[in-house]
Amino acid sequence: MRNDEPLAITVTSAIHTGDITALRRLLADNAGLATARITDDRGCGRTLLHVLTDWPAGFPDGARTAAALIEAGADVNARFEGPPGLNTHRETPLHWAASCNDVAVLDALLDAGADIDADGAVIGGGPALWDARVFAQWDAAHRLVERGATVTLNDAAALGLSDQVERLLPGGDVHDAFWNACHGGQRECAELLIDRGANLNALPDWEQLTPLDAALRNGFEDLAGWLRSRGGKSAAELGPAQMNRSGMTDDVASQVIKAEQERIRCLLDVDRDTYDRLHAPEYRLCNPTGAVWTKTDYLDLLTTGRVAYRELELIGDVDAIVGTDLVVLRYRCFIELTVHGADIPRHEAWHTDVYTNDGGTWRCVWSQATGIMDLPPAAP
């Protein structure tokens, strides 16, 4: 069912306004509606429970709405479906309720048998608790723990569960745990992890923010003050020689090459969040045909499947020219993809990418791809 069809519009309105009477009537009059999917113009399919838990959620009478849908046959563990042929997340309604801090609906889903540890989170592919932690939805995170969710070291650190941090720390990553403690505003856990060797200014793999940056982003001013008193710095203050997760410095070229490798992965996986973070607003790609795509153009092509990479693999070393706030990368790669339904066979290409430093985060502003072709020898 397309999202612009009258029935899709009517049932979505009933769900979002908490009109239980109208919803029950629609479910009774339309066989199969409870298990139907509403599909948008990108081919993404949402169940009615996903409609209920989609951002920003918190709709009126959400728990009773969930109960009505479940009573009519809705699957509490149904998965989000992305555009055909693309590798997207597979989040359940519970993931979405956790991402939006909708505790009432979260409880209703769990009461109806939702799998609390189902994988598929948009960040990291984990359970709903990972979504709640990553998006700083603390009420939902604590409720999931109360309801029996499996807790990782990063979860425990972010939620201030010191006893579990102690239990889970052997064999865990102390630097990531410390970053999450600061992300969650948990000074006691942060102090414990500093004592266990966490680096005060370590940058995680997932974003170019220090523990101080994470605390400030989430409004934990007191914790930020304590971090500064211990020598904590922002990513911008660390400058070009930024700290990696083990506390050693990487040169600028290495930092940007890592960013480019992450950018390649996000193009293959169609990871929208990473794509947005690693591409500057003014980004342009000049492809081998000479066409120039903006950041928005390129993302639209990827998410709709009109451009779909099957392979994008670096070959050999990456050359780098490094300036004060600008880095140019050049490398060869293997590419195999589909463009507007046409299969482009595996071939080699040169890639040139320009990155600029935006407040401590390296973002790609320009890419040039050049196909490598066998040409006939020049005439004598």
C-alpha cells in the first residue's frame, strides 16, 4: 500500500491522533490491514506499528493504539524494509519506540511479546537498547534494562551501572566505555574508567567527538567541567594531531584516510547518518561520465537504488597531500555498480577526494572518479 493512497492516509491519521474507534473500524473493514505495509516513494516499507513508533512518536493514547493493532494481528517483531536491493537497517517497532523514548508504547510492545534483544539497530546492528543509548533516550534505556535487556559494557557505562561496568570491563574496551559514560553524563563510571586506564581525549571509531564533546552535546555541563579540570579537550582543540582511541597520535593523513575508508563503507551500506557526517554541505561528485552530483543528488540516487554499489574496494596505498585544513587523497579502486538499472561491470578507477577540516571533523567536499581504460597505442 502506497503512502499516498486514501486508506494509508486515513489509517496513519487515526494512529497519530489516537482515534482508537476509527482505527478499530478501519481494521475491521479492511482485511489484512493490521499486517499491511505502507511504502513510500523510495520503496521503504513500514508496518502500522512502525507508523506508531516513527519519529517523533509519543502520539496520543499510544499504548492503547498498539494494543488495538496487536489484537487485530499486527506482528510486534516485524522488520522495517528498506529500498529493494539495498543493505539497510532492519529495525523492529521496539527499536523505534526506544529511539523516540516512547516508554508507554515500548512497554505495550514488550507486554505483547516483542523480542527485547532483537538485532537490527540502525547504529551497529544491535538491539533496541543500543538505539536508546546512542540517541540519548535515557528513560527508554533504563526501562529496557528493567525489563531484562542484555547490557553491554557501553550500555552500563552510559547508564551509570557501576557494578555492571566492573563485571563487564575485563576484556572490554575501556576507552569506548569511558566515552559512553561521558555521553550519558555518568561521572562515577567515568572516574572508575579513568582509574582503569581510559584515555581522557580518545576519539571513538564512530564519530570525531571527544568525551568532552559528548558530554557538552548532551548538556552535562558539570561533567564537562570535571573533564576540563582533568585536561579534557574538544576535538577542535586537539587540532590536526588528533588522539586516537588508544591515546597515541595519528597524523592528519592517517585520520583522513580512515575517514575515506569509512565513507566508502557508508556508500556500500547506504548508511545515511555516516554519509551526512562525512560529506560537507557543498559536496560535489564528478563521475566518470562528467556528470556532477551534489550531496543531496548523490544520497537520493543511493537511497532510491538508482545507484547501487556492489563493490568499492581500495587497491594498494592511498597518496595524500596535506595542508593546514585541507587534504587531497588519490587512490585506485575496483568498482562494480548499477546505475539507473544498467549493470556496470567490475573495473578499475582512479579516485581523487578533497577533505576540509570543519571544526575538528574531516569532511569530503569534492570527489573525482576517472575510469582506467585500455587505449590503443599511439600512432608513430
